[in-house]
Amino acid sequence: MDTLLARRRRSDAGAVTAETAVALPVLAVLAVALAWLVLLGVAQIRAQDAAREVARAVARGESVSVSSAAGQRVAGPGSTVSVSRSGDTVSVVVTVALRGPGRLLAGLGSVTVRAESVAAMEPVP
């Protein structure tokens, strides 16, 4: 009976190593996917901040080119800022194209984050 128990212990010795070898890559992919989702959230917040700041600046009377350049700095690289005026309002749309994280999750492709803000033109003194 003791020899049977000893054999069973020896045969189960590599099971933990095999399970760990399978689980670690899955956990690594999960960690990268979660980091990618966090980066998407940060990009959305930055785009919204940029749209709001550009709309406020143009509504105060600053030039569109200076305000758009400031918005691109806030939104980050690869961003585009579109400003349009309609009557007494200013509408700003900021888009940021983000690529997936490396080859590991290439199937995710690229994602475009979009934010829009509208502000009323302030009266000129």
C-alpha cells in the first residue's frame, strides 16, 4: 500500500508545473488586454478634455489654429481637431486613432476615440 501511494505522488509531481505553464500565458494575455482597456479610457478622457478646452478657447475669441494646436497637445499624438461655428455656438470634435497593443492582440485592430464639445460664443467687448 505504501508503494502505491509513493508511485501516485511521483506521477502527480509534474502536474502543477504543466498547469502553471498553461495558465501563465493566459494571465499575461489577460493583463495586456486589461492594460489596453485602461489606455482606451485614458485616451477618451484626454480627447474629451481637449475638445472642451478648444471649445472654450474659441468661444472666448482665441484663434482656431492656436486653440486646435493646444487641443492636439492635450489629446496626444495622432489626434485630429475639427472646429465648426454655427451661429453663436462653437462645436469641436476631437478624434484619436489608437492601434492595438503589438502583435499579441493584433486582432483587436485600431480603435478611434471620439469626443465632442459645444460652447456658446462669448460677447465681444
